[in-house]
Amino acid sequence: MNFLYNWLKKITNTKKTNREGLEHIVVGKILEIEKHPNADRLQIAKVDIGTKNLEIICGAPNIQVGQKVPVALLGAKLPGGEIKEVEIRGIKSCGMLCAEDELELGTNHTGIMILGEKAKIGMEFAKYIDLNK
């Protein structure tokens, strides 16, 4: 079951405006996808985050060109650890495309979280959540 952040803030009467870790997560748009040359189940996504394009290795089966998705930038601190530039089978990955559970917004880990029309490329993900009241 999914809950919107603003709704949870309202029913819990919290004044906290941002959950730790969301400050390094932005909205990105998938521009290109190619198969990873050294891994059967991985893809290389070229993602526009507004200020530049990033290459991010992703194993999720649901990504498509044109989708807007949450992108954890280098330095983002998620439950699974800090996002760092890594090399995966010979290709650098400069961030992470996020599923709901990785952002602690639900339990879904079947694929990357796909964002709606209100998502603007480069927008802080925390602001996007506030728009979806």
C-alpha cells in the first residue's frame, strides 16, 4: 500500500518538511536505454537531470525511454547506503534509478517508480511529492 508524504505528515501531525536522504534525489527523464554489453539483465540508461545527462546502470525491467523517474545522485543516503559512482562490469554508473521501497515510500520493488505529469526534469523529488497531495 502506498501513502503520500503530505497525507502522512497531516495524520501524524508532524512539522518535519523533508525526510532525510531525499535532498539528493531529483526527477530525471530517461533519454536512451541500451543493453549492458557485459551483463544479460542490466541496461545502461542515459538520464537527463536538468543540469546534465548521467549514465546509470539499472536492472529494473520496467524502464522505458521518455519516462520520468526518481534519480538518486552521488552522495544520496538511502536505506541501502550512500550512492557512489561505481563501475559495474566495466561501465561507470553515476547514480541510481529508484524503486518505491528504496525511497521508503512503499514496499514495491518490482521496478523503478514512474512519476506523473507534474514531475519536471531536475526538480527536487521532495517537491514532487508535495505536489502530489
